[in-house]
Amino acid sequence: MVLYGASGHAKVIKDLLESQRKIVDYFVDDNPDVKELCGLPVRQDLPVDETVIISIGNNAVRKKIAERIANQFETGIAISAIVASTASVGEGSVVMQGAIIQPEVGIGKHCIINTGASIDHECVIEDYVHVSPHATLCGNVHVGEGTWIGAGTTIIQGVKIGKWCMIGAGSVVTKDIPDGYLAVGNRCKLIKKINQELL
């Protein structure tokens, strides 16, 4: 297996996979100056027959790479994560240590459910979303494609977050957020439009 991206996020995914006795053979990175990470080589080429997880935290970059390469994608779920039997996790997504995913949650492709995040029943997490460490999504929350939920954020049940939003760390979200907005605070307020080119 290969991790595409050679930085801190890749180190966490490598550790997660090795806890499952899955072997990371090497990293791939587009930066030719990066030659080694965690004692493994970093290459610039990616053979099509390799199974891959894209180990890059930036949602837009992760999407570009996923759409560019023709590889089969692996899913990584930490052994300390709790994932309900009726939840689904899409290809290329990772569920980090201590995360909890409750019944009938749907996680899309190439998502990051980070350390200690809690996603309650029947939430829908679209593709390329990053739910940061210790964020809490109550039941029936819907998060649109490419959105980044900041660390320690709480989203109240039934709220819908649009596509390609960024929700600031520690926010409390009690109302729907439209597509392409930066929103922060307790209670969360719209700050400005962002990512309009991705909508």
C-alpha cells in the first residue's frame, strides 16, 4: 500500500494502518525535495497497480489527486475507533483513533474523521470532508462536499452545512450554513464567502 502525501497527516495514517498490520511500502509526494518520511522512501511516481490512501489534509488538493489518478483506494479505520455496523465509510476515507461513528451514518469518499471526533446517528458526510479532532456532530447533521469542520466544533442535531465551507474551531452551529462560507463562533456566524471556484 502507498500513501500519497508525505507530511504529518501521512504519519498518523501510517500508524493507523500499521496497528491493523497493514504495510505501507512507501510514500508519494509531488515535492521532489522530500526524499524520506518515517524511514520510508518518498517517490514522485505512482504505479497504477498500487492501492492508495491520499494522506493530505487539504480537502481541495485531496479531490484533485483522487480525480487525477486511476488507482484503487483503501479505507483506513483505527482499531480504537468505534464504527456502528450500520454505518458506511467510503473508499479512501480514514477514521482516526478514538473517533465514534454511530448507526446509519454515511461517510463519503476521501473523508477524514479525525482523532476523537463524534458523529451521531443518521448523519450524512459527503465526499472530501474533514471533521477535525474532537468535533461533535449530533444526529441527522448533513455536511456538504469539501467542508472542513474545525477542532472542537459542535453541530446541533438536524443542521445542514453546505459544500466547501469552513467552520472555525470551537464553533457551536445551531443553524444551517449555506454553500461556500467561512463561519465561526458560539453561536456560529457567517463571516465571508470562500471557495466560490469550487462550487
